[in-house]
Amino acid sequence: MNGKQVLGLCGAALLSLAVLTGCGNTVSTKTEKVTMSAHPVVLTLDANITALHAAEIMPKVSGKLVSAPLAVGQEIKAGEVVAQVDAAPYQQSVSQAEAELMAAAATATPSYTAAADTGERAKLDVWYDMGAISRVEYEQMRSRSAPAVVPAVDTEKIAQLQQTIQTAREMLSNATIYSPIDGRVTAVSENSSVAVAGNILATIQQMTPLVATFAVPKAYVDAIREARGNGSLRVQILTPAGETEAGELTFLATEEDGATESYLAKITFNNTKNLFVPGEFYSIRLSAPQEIDQITVPKEAVRTKDSGDFVYVVNNDGLVDARAVLTGDEENGRVVVLNGLREGETIVSDPPGSLEIGMKVSG
């Protein structure tokens, strides 16, 4: 009886059968009128735990993976290499593109014409004839004085080759995949030996902080909101073994979910002891000193089946029916009913094992 949402106990066929089974039978048992009384707020509810941050490892290039396959449960650090695609084809593409660019650029190397400036050449001729410069110096000085002629270059082709190199280098860099966060591998693809661009290879979820998502019954929302505002709200997340972690109520919806008569809420907490696993359900407890009117029933009145908790209610004709209820905490032999009963209804306070739907009860 720790606050499980119940979807119902009896379908139409089952209810009809039960009514027929119990029809005409009368059983003597204790009954009780449902009343409300003031109690401090103590709610124990089911919550779905999720990671505050998660990352999907999605390769940008395809190819065979040459790194060790990732495994569910594996711990990963931010910046760690989580997958290595075979880089050989991408390295070859880079080398080929660079070679083509070098070949194209070679055609742009300047050369010199033999037709030097007439006056400059005449001066060099005089110096050479006088023996002031050697033949080697004469040729060198003449070539330096000649105008440079650069052959026409296909600039569009050069630009295309440069873009090809940039793309090839990006693909090469994408062959190595790093983890963007610290976390734990929670899912891997079926074929962990091959990377397919655009397909998820693995999912990594942070183990702390975590988020607990749950629904607060509308009768408690105002008190919880008040306690949150004045700092008196106590928040805990519980393991099945009873260990706890403190948390903070970080979200409380302002609009009611009419279908469930509840308000969506979220708790953020640090998983410092590594007690909680994203994707699992745990119990959370909200407590506050504010007292509100709540329905309580005897502990013995609450029965449990696979679908959840229920109580037997008695209609105006004295016939028994089953009612699914959402239960809260127990105190002094009585259980808080968060949802499912209304003030003024009659319940069977200690139903005998022989009680069936459709029977008539007498107090």
C-alpha cells in the first residue's frame, strides 16, 4: 500500500459473473462511513526515474567498427572514444584529394621568358664583356630581370579540389566518435560491429543527477505548493530496500490532468550512492507539516490484487461492489486513500474472505 495507481479490478463480464455468484447471499460484516479528518501531508507515490542528460551515439560515417563493442552497463567518461570506424577508406580519400590539388597547383608555378628588358640586357652585356660578371652571374641576373609569366590556372577546379579535401578531412575526423557526457551505456544496437551513418549505435545516460516524474493528487497540490514556497517540504526517493536520497521538487504543473485528477510533478536529485537506475520505477515521498482533510480507512479494509489496491463499497441497496483506490501512507492502523473514495460512502471495514461482489451485507 505504497501509492500505486490502479486501473480497475473488474471488467463487465467479471462483474456480471461476480454479481450472479453473490446474488441472493447475505453476509454479516462491519461497515464504516467514509469521513475526512485533518492530517499532515505525507505522500508516497510511484515515480519514473530518468536521466537529466542523455546522449545518443549516432555515427556520421558508415563502416566497420575496429574498436571494442560497447556493452550495456559500461561506464563512460566525457571525451572518451566510444567507437572507431575503420578510417583507412577516409584517409585514402584525403590523400587522393591532396594529390590532385598539388598536381593542379603545379601548373601555376611561375616561369620566365627569354625576352628581357632591352636596356637592362644591354647593361648586362657591357658588364659581361668587361669581365665584371661571370657567365653564370650574367644568366642569373638576366633571368631575374625578365618579366614573370604565369600560365592560366583553372581557379574553379582548384576551389572544388579544396572543398573536396575539406569534406574528406571532416569524414576522416568523424570516423572517431567521442562521448559528449559522463554516463552509463543503457542501450546498444543489435549489430555492434558496423556503424551506419544516421543510425543510433548506443545510448549513454548520465547517472547523476536524475529526475523522478510522478503525479500529485489534486487534493494535495495546494499544501505541497505552500510547503515548497516556505521551505518546509521534505522530498525523498526510496529504493525497495528502504535506502533514501534527498531531492528537490523542481516542477509542479499549474494545470490539472482531468483524466487522472492529478498534477504532473518532477523531482531532481543527485544519485550520489548510485542506488537508482534510469528507466526504472521507484517510490518517492513528499512530507509537509501542513494539515489537510484526508480520507482514511482501516488497514484491514484494503485488499490487494495484481491490478492494485481496492476496497469493498456498499451501495444504497446494501449490495457489495469493489472499488479501485490509490493508497498513501499508513498511520495508527489506518491507511490514507488518495483517490477512489468520496466522503459519505460506505465501505466494508474488515471484509471476510467469503465476501463477493453482489452479496448483501448487514452490519
